[in-house]
Amino acid sequence: MHHPLDLFHYCPKCGSEYFEINDFKSKHCSNCGFTYYQNPSSSTAAFILNSKGELLVARRAKDPAKGTLDLPGGFVDNGESGEQGMVREIREETGLDIHELEYLFSIPNVYHYSGMDIHTLDLFFRCHVEDDAVVHAADDASECMWLPLREVYVERFGLRSIREAVHRFLQLNC
């Protein structure tokens, strides 16, 4: 596996070619002294449950893992908390307005996108909705569906961290 910063050859501050690996997570420019740290991006995913014990799952509309199952979620934007990012992503992908979230756990991940490995820290939340909540698949979701927990199969989820999280969630809830 390549270093995450191997694709960056020039200093983003001064443009110098003297931008070299400093340690396992940074590059340093010997021309201007700038050090860039490559830290994980935050992303979120939600276990959305209704009172029937069904889990809301989405089908991925885009690569990576297009066509496989996923949990509603996505990247946290600059200036957002993990909770704010989660609420926004749920609204964008499902149309649901969520007002209460419960943080469950996090999983480090590598998300391959646009020819790059993006290191992420995936934050997982649980939330509940009323049975009459209307769901509309949009944005990164081509379809949304409610599944009884006994019909949720880990291998149908396309992303590694989501599979790991679903496995962990099912162990705790079934």
C-alpha cells in the first residue's frame, strides 16, 4: 500500500518540489517549513429503526460499491459536528428529519474514491422514527427500504466498515 500522501508532489503552500515524507502521517516542505498532516476525514452512518424493529437501509447509487446495501450517511462537512453531519446526510439521502441521535461507536476505514485511498473515521449512530415516517431515496441512495433485523445480511453491504458495523450492531440487537 502506498503512503496516503504519495500523490502530492508539491507543497500546497509555496508550490515547492521539496515536499517530502516527514513521518507516517505528514509531509514537510524544506523550502518554506510547512508541514501537512494527513488525518482521517470524518464520516457518519445511521442505524435508523422504526417501532416494528425494522432497519432502514439504502442501495448505493454510486461507486464505490454501487448497487450494494448501505446505511444512510456520508462525510461530515467543515464546521459541522458529527451529529450535525449525520442529521444533514440522513435528510439528503432519505428526506427524514431526525432530532435525536445516539452515538454507538467508530471504525477506522479506507474509502477508495477517485483513484485515491481516503482514510476515514466512520462514526455510527442509532436513531428512531415513527412508523409513518415517509422516506424518499435521494442523493447517494438509489433506493431505501425497511428490513426486519432478522432479514439484514451483512454480506449484502458493499463497504467494509459498514459490514463490520452491521455485524456489530446485529450482535448487540438480535
